[in-house]
Amino acid sequence: MPEAAAADRQPIQKPEITEQRPLKVLIVAASQRRLNSCPGLDSKARALMHRMLARLPLGWQIDHEDIGNEHGKPKIQSCNACVSSSMALCVWPCNCYGPESDHQPDLLWNLHLYERLARADAWAFIGPINWYGPSSNLKLLFDRLVCMNGGNPRPDLIEKKSTLLAQALERSPQWRELSRNHLEGRTAGFFCYGDRGADEMDADGRPRLLAHKSWFDPAEEPFPDERLAYQPLVWQCRYSGIEVPDALWRHADIGLGRPYADDQAEDMATEPAALAAFDAWADAFAAHVSAKGPVQGTTEAERGARSTTQ
């Protein structure tokens, strides 16, 4: 090659990564029910998840997961409350469990949910109200997300799980540099639904099977607004730097006065008000996430959410 031509060639530069990319969303159906388990039917949450998938913009990257129970599938393991011994003992992401474990199988890790939550700009959770609160599966998921709020990203400094080393680290000046909200900046939306006791209630609002009616005062039930059943999850998100606008936290009544056998996913076709409320929530979610735009640093956050437990 002539020397002049070689001199004109420019060195190849490494391309820069920008955040000009499609929006990324994770939708979670949070009922316990699945077809391949004891109930023998899929949940309304799963049906609504698929309804939302069809409603969001085509240009988005939309991830989705059903965390319901299935025969032979691991469950989300419970939180061990490491944070109560030391914040620095609560590792981000959780290292009490790991993926594909043969002795403590954990659905959260097997589904790579820490990484998928970190990858997304926004999350949408859809689930029932069970006994004045969210489903046990969704509560387990959020209990295991305690580590996103200030968890220790350096388990090597505490030899993976040394309580004494963690307590010493938490007391040190170094801890203020390490501890942070690892998923801050994302958006979360919550849609919950319930039947207010279905056909089990009598005319005065008490369960009709009660033998001691005087022990149950309907006026003292905890929530004037049924969506408040999900308030622990909403406020956990807000505490952890996850934005939950009030408009993205909604509830609908489904199955009022019906036997449970007649309150299935296919029966929602006879609940136009509930479906309209859900569609309005999904549209509000799409509008807010679109206006907000991509969250910065999701690639690095996803990389930091990989398991350190082998």
C-alpha cells in the first residue's frame, strides 16, 4: 500500500453507546393461580397481563412474567431479613440464594428477575387482593427486593456473608459511598382487583358464615379505598427511589356478589367497567413512561444485578 494512502487511514474508534433505544417495560402477573397447578385454571391477572401486552406501543421492548405457582416449578424463597443484622449484610442482588440451586431452588433467581427489573425503564404489576393485601407471591418478590434499597454491592468485603464484617462495614465511612438505591429512577404501576367478599357477605356487610356476628364490624374494615391493599408495595417503591405516580396505582371491583366459580378470567367479559378501568390504567402507564423516556444506566444496572452466588 502506498505510504500516502496508509497515512490517510484513520484509526478505528470504539463506538459510543447512547441511551437512544426503545423503551423497556416488564409486566408481572402476580396471582398464585396457574393452569398447571391445583386450581386448574389461569388467573385474571394473567389474562389482564396479555391484554396489556396487546395495548402497549409496538416499538417498545416488552418483557412479561407470570409468577404464579406451577407443579414442579420452584417458588420465590422468602427473605431471611439479613438487613436487620446489618444493612451491609443485605447484598445487592440477594446472595442468600442463587440460580439453578438443587437444594434451595428460587424462582426469582431462576427467572433472572433481578436482571430483568434492572434492565427495564418501568414495571407494571397486576394482581388480586387476598385477605386485605397482595398475593403471597408478590409480597415474597417485594420482600426480596429490600436489597435494592441500600443493599451492599460488594459481598467480597464481607466474605460473602460475615455478620461481624458487615456490621463493621456499615459503621465505616466507606459504607456511605457503597450504599445506594440500585434501581432508582424507574417507574412502577400497580393494578389490583378484588371482589369484596364475593357472594359470602350478608346484607349488612358481614360474612354470612360467621357465628359471632358482633365480632365483625364492617365499618372498621381497614381500607375505605380498596387500592390501599397494595400500599406497602407502593411505598416500598417510593422509599427506594422508584416513581409510582398516583395515577398509576389503581383498583377495580371484579366479581362482586358472584360465586368464585363464576368469577374466572373469561367472566371478565361481563365486567365492562372493570375492563375500562384497566385499559385506562394501561394507557396512563404508557403515556407516563413515554413522556419520561429511558432511564439512564440500565445496561450497567443489569450487569450489576447478576448473581454472585455459585
